[in-house]
Amino acid sequence: MTIITSKANSVVKNAKKLHQKKYRKSTYLIEGWHLFEESVQAGVTIEKIFALESYRDQLATFPQTVWVSEEILLDLADSQTPQGIVAIVQKEEVGLPDLHQGKFLFLEDVQDPGNVGTMIRTADAAGFTGVIVSDKSADIYSLKTLRSMQGSHFHLPIYRMPVAAFVEGAKKSNLPILATTLSRDSKDYRDLSPLENFALVMGNEGQGISSVMVESAEQLVHIGMKGRAESLNVAVAAGILMFYFS
């Protein structure tokens, strides 16, 4: 059994490129046994598996496995304590969302991969129809985002589209937009009745939602707070709102 120990190996070098967004055209890396098992259950195409030799029994039915040293696995992984496996999987083709009905989460220019992944995972848990991320939001295929999503991208569709295209599509489909912002025109979410169909918009961590989104929203909403904190983390706020409106 051959075990790759050199970072100069061409297979390893090509896999390492997937840490960079520009190389993630059709494939991406996943790390850890949970994500690997989720990918198998979802039936996605697994192109290559990099694993420690100690896991040969668990991976006996996967001929695409490449055995590597701990040093190589650490180099391919993003975390400091990789779980013994990294794999290259194919992206699934996702078209444009049907906005005529459903409960959607729209992330407008959310920058932090952890926030993006956590909100997608929460949308999955809350039973949302799908998640739409703006073209300036964090890449959902970065290892940091994937680690926060914990496989939820295998359970519900995730779309990427510009803000203007989303607003236009929502208006054509008569899909109400609920945008989160604190202004004199916003209402506490508890004063609103849950809707059957809507898009909940969460904005950028520092700037919030755009003026375009403010003007396009059917309703501006906020979370009233009893304490002295001025704001909540965007992922925490999204969780509160998604479970209320679901």
C-alpha cells in the first residue's frame, strides 16, 4: 500500500488548490467524517478521498481513496485537528429559485463564513425552502463555511444571485420581502403574523441591509431587546426570526 508523504505530489498539489475560490469551479473539498457521510447519503459524486491508512477498513468500498501521511492530511485540511479524512466532491447544479411560493432566507453581502454557514444550517433546521446568497457574500464552498453548515447544503438548495436579480425575481413572483433593520418604519417581529410565503433578508455584519433592500421590502422588521446590547450577531438574529416565521 502506497502512502503519499510529499507535498510536491501532483495529486496533493491539485487538491490543495481547492482551498482557493478561483479553483472551485466544479469541485470542492470537504473535511471530516460527518461531512463525508453526509455526502455519501446525499449521493453526490466523490472524486477523490484522502485518508489515513488506519481507516482502510471503513473505506474499503471506495476505490478512489488515496492514502496519505498525517502531515499531508493536515496540509489539505483547514482545521488544526483534522478527523482523518478529506475528500474532493463535485458541486451539484442549482438553477434559479422558484420564488412563487416558499420560505427563503436571503443573505445580503454577509462576509463571515461562520455566519453564512450557521444561518444556512439554521434555515435547514427551521424547514426553510431554500437559501439565497448574494454574489458578494462569503463562498459557501470554503472549508470554514462548510464546517459551519455541517452538511445542510446537502439537504436544501442554496442559490447565488445578485441583489438586484433577487429583488426583481421576488417582485415578479409577488413574494413578500421581510428585511431586518432598525428604523422608525420597522416593526418588532412579535407584532407580525407568520406568513406562508416570504423571503427573510439578513444584511452585512457592519453595514446591514442596502438602501435598495430597504426600498424593496414589504416590511422592515427588528428584534426588540430588553438589555443594553445595541445589536445581536447576525446569525443569532436570523435564528430567532427564522424559527418565529417558520
